[in-house]
Amino acid sequence: MYKLEIELKRGHNLAIRDRGGSSDPYVKFKLAGKEVFRSKTIHKNLNPVWDEKTTLIVDSLSEPLYVKVFDYDFGLQDDFMGSAFLYLESLEQQRTIPVTLVLKDPQLPNEDLGSLELAVTLTPKSSPMEEPRDTQQQSLRLTDVHRKSQLWRGIVSITLIEGRNLTPMDPNGLSDPYAKFRLGPQKYKSKTMSKTLSPQWREQFDLHLYEETGGVLEITVWDKDTGRRDDFIGRSQLDLSTLSKEKTHHLELPLEESRGVLVLLVTLTASAAVSIADLSLTPLEDPEERREILKRYSLSNLRDVGIVQVKVLRAEGLMVADVTGKSDPFCVLEMNNDRLQTHTIYKNLNPEWNKVFTFNVKDVHSVLEVSVFDEDRDRSADFLGKVAIPLLNIRNGVQRAYLLKNKELTGPTKGVIYLEMEVIYNTIKAALKTVVPAEQKYVEEEPKVSKQLLQQNFNRVKRCIMVLFSYGTYINSCFEWESSQRSITAFILFVVVVWNFELYMLPLGLVLLLVWNYFFSSGRETSMEAMFEWEDDEEDKEEKDSEHKGFMDKLYAIQDVFISVQTALDEVASFGERLKNTFNWTVPFLSWLAIAALCLATLLLYLIPLRYLVLAWGVNKFTKKLRDPYMIENNELLDFLSRVPSDVQMVGTAAMLVAARLMMNMSEFMSLSLWTDAVQRAESRSRTKPQQAQAGVPQLAGSCKLCTFIVISYLVS
């Protein structure tokens, strides 16, 4: 077995595949017919510089490495730009060798397609101690390299202010610009500003700075085009190592390959927000360290919100992912933009990790996501299960078993994971953070057209509208005197309220509604059946073939419309559900915070005349830009509501807890699939043998269904 380290440096004189006389090349490595690496895409460049590194494990040197270059085409099949073979047997071992691969097309062997420049190091793995699948030799303690690959050494706070004098890309002499940022594996995309050459973005976001990234921030600016590929405007790079820390830098970065300037505010902050330790080194179990942490996050210190400690103990009954009947599970913990993972336990369906993870809490309304994957050496990891736990739902110091769910968090999968968590936070700081913009996650999947998701969002909006419609129908029934008693009562109440109305009664009424729901509607659960009753087993499939570009242009235009409608439906439904869940005490912390804010509003409106409050609000709005020219606009009410979970988020984060005593006796229960088979066999026999069916087989089927229902109900409860 060998370790093959490859540095993909650059390409020279690559083939032209786009109408503009350029290409958007990327490189694929294949070994034994399987893709083992794919580079990033360099846009509009025939001499691209990648400077990317990868490490492969090679079983045999007789199998060559197949290198292929493609031109990226948005929505279309990527164009082939050439290929070459790297014969590993010819490489000198334990030495870095520069390699130039001449690209060829097997169909057109005489065509000049350019070349790739690589640096290759081949090292034999002679000792079985290095074999990762040797379960007897693996270490349960994380290595320094593993820690460094996950722990970040600083935060890069970036405020994208504006662009100036950008290049027009549309026939009307304008552009619809947006910016993309990349720092190592992290990405961020700004919003699109329509029809302008001097866009005002005013966006703020944070990226993490790792040792391995080199500290170079890559920025590209694009022109948004509906129905076809976006136009490239220009690029710029910023070496973060040249900037001093703990200081805000006002930068004007000129764009390469084009005219125009980007204006940024960049601040580097040293930090150690996350950590990994073994179970024997639990920070919060040290009395002195615990006292220091409690003091740090007490009311006397408002700088930090809090800290969360997660003990990943073990998992049981995981899904089989390998042909050997086993899995190689590892666990990934994500909270906002922090991501840590455990080591891999090889060939085990009941792994024990016993690791402690520590995160700094920036927002107490964050959700901790714990995912379990199966490691595969020659391809991407297989998903085994996932749980999502809101920080405010954590019960400190209590070990719990969580049933793993699918990727969408809509239903259970196989296996449970045992976690013990503790969160400490500053209540005042957490309340203040609730009314500022939430941290945006910069590693997210691109939205896709989904018939199921569109139907789900439509049903959510329909439910919200039907609630309003029912209220309107009820009020209209009072006007129509359908019930004399109800109409007389409503009329008297209306006259009394209108005659004696004062403005402070408005927030007071909302307080009374919250208090009423606290006593009579608290703890109401969202119905999973109502949420996903429309689902079927058929999944959306992506288009792979195209007839001609005109048809594809129309297809992508329709796709953009579908995505917009789909996203709008989600936003409207989420807004209505969050309003409802605020008053339903779904998150008690937020409901208490709403009561405090409403009581304060009641007091202010009672003591201070309305005209003075309106005057103060107007002065604040008119002078805000004068006091801070680079201030990012936000809405405190919408920021507050963004912390309230929607019905979909409630279903996704509903912790399906399994008692330990139930799991220890789980072997006494038959699997649910066996119960279902028993029901089906009983019903089948009842159809084929009517006489026997009358003798009691239908009763057996009914008993099986009843037992299945009881077991499911007990597991969920």
C-alpha cells in the first residue's frame, strides 16, 4: 500500500471550449475507475493556477492515475478538454517529482490541448501500524494534525460595503452584480443588486481562518443573468497575513481583468472558539475551571454569550454501509459555522468515541447538529443518521439517547447516539443578541427545484391562510347575527374597547394572549402527519440530456421561477408559523423575552405621550446613517422572529429520546419490519383460506397491528 501526494499546480494553453474564446477548466482524478478528486473551477482562463493538494491511498502501482480536464457549463453537460495517464510504476518513491502531463483527446490524437503541471510524491506504507483499518492499532486520542484541520485560529469579519465603476455586462449598459468570497473551503455569496454599476451591498459576514488555508481571500464579481450562465466581471485577492489583528481595515480592492473597485471593511480577530478533548479531560468537570467559566459568562461580563460542552459517548445499532456487514462510523458536530468531528471507529456498528467537544456560543438560539457518517476511502462518506438539538432544549449534565433521523430530519433511520451536553450562557447578552442579524451559514447546498418541497411550502401557507380565514369567518358571523347571543356580546365588547381604548392596551393585549397560552396552550406539538401527509416515495430527478440550447434556456428560466416561488412560499409560511409559535410558548425563552419587551412597551406607551415616542423614532431613523455611515440595516422584530422555529424546524429538531432501560431490553422486541410482515402474512392467509380466516386469523392480524401501534407510541413517547 502506498500514499500518493499530488499537488495540482497549473495548466498551460488549455483548449478553448466557450464562445468567448476561453474556458472554465476543472480537473478530475480517477483511480480504478472511481473519481477520487475534483479541483475547483477556474473561470475564463486558459492558463489556470489551482495550487491544490490531495492525498490518495493506492493499493497497487499497476493501476495508473487517470487525469481528465473539463470545461464547466452551467446547467449543460461539461465539455471535455483532454486527458492523460500518470503511470505510478515509473515514479521514484519518497521524493517529490515535478510532472508535466500532455493532454490528448482519444478521438482527435493530433489536436493540441495543452498540458498540466503537477508535483507528485509517492511513499510506501510499509508498517501495519499505518493501516487505518487495523482496529487493534487505532488510537482513541485525536492527533495534532487532526485537531489542526478542524480548529481555527481566528475570525475574519468582512463587511462588503459597495462596488464602484464596475464593467457593464448587459445590453442596457448596466449589470446585476453580486460577489463571491472564498477562503479555503469556506464560501460566501452576496445578494444581487439589480441594474447598477455602483452596487451598495452593506453586508457583513464572518469566515474562519485556518493554518492550512494560507490566509488568502479570493473575491470574484459576477453579473446575474436569468436563463443563461452568469457573466464574469472581475476578481481580486487579499492576503490576510499582511493585515494586523484586532483592527478594522478600510480597503479598496481594484478588480483584475476588468475595471472597478470593491470597498471592504476587514477585521481579523484571534480566537479559540472550539476545542476537542478526550473524556478524561472534560473542562466543565474541573471545579476551578468551571468556576472560571461561570465567572466569564456571568452577568458582570457581557462580552461573550456562553459555552456549550458536548460529550459524544457512543452509538448503537447503526446502519450497515459496507459489503462486510459493518460500517466505519465517525461523528460530525456542526453549530452555525463551527464544524468538528471525531475519529473513525472501523468495522463497528456500536462505536464508542468518548470525546468532548467545546463550542463558544454566539447565539443561544443556535441548533447543534450531530451527524454520523461511514468513512469510505475511495469515495465520499455515506450518511448514516443525524440529530438536531436546539441549545435552549439542552438539559445540563443529563445523558440521553437520540434516535438518528434522515437527512431532512423528517423521519427516523436506524441506530441511536448517546450524548451528554451542558450549556452555560449569559442571559442578558443572549437577549441582546436576539434582536441583531443571525449568523449566516456560509456552507450550504444550492437550492434545487423540488416538487415535494414546493408542495410542502404550499401546504404550510395554505394552513396559515386557513387560520386567518377561519377568524374572518367567525368575525363575519358576528356581523351577520348568525348567533344572537354571540353578536350581542361582540357588539358590547367592541363598543367598550373602542370607547376606552388607549395605545398601551395593544402590547398589553399581546401580553395577555401570551399568558393565556402559557397556561392553556403551552407545549402543543406540531403534527408530523399534517406536515408530511403529501409525501410519496418518488423523488425528483435531475435533467441529464438536452436537445438544444434554446430549450435549455427556457428550462433554466422556468427553474429560476420555480426556485423563487418555492423560496417565497417558505419565507411566508415560516413568518406565519413563527408568529404563532411565539405565542404558543414553543421556545419559552423567547416568549418570556417577548413578555418583557411588551411590558416595557406598555409602560412606555402608558407614561410617555405617543407624539414624543414617534419623534424619538424619527430622529433615530434620520440620524442613523449620520452616526454610522457603514451601518448595516436590520429590523429588530424580524431578527427576533428569525430565532423562533417554524413548524418544519420544530419537526426536524424534535428529539426522539429513547430511554436507556428500553434500549437494554430492545432485544426482547421483534423489529417493526417483522411485525409488518406478520400482518401481511395474516391478511394474505385470510384471503386464501376464508374458513381459517373466520377461525381467528383476522384477529391475529388486528392484534399485530395493535401491538405495532403500541410499540411505536411507546418509542416516540
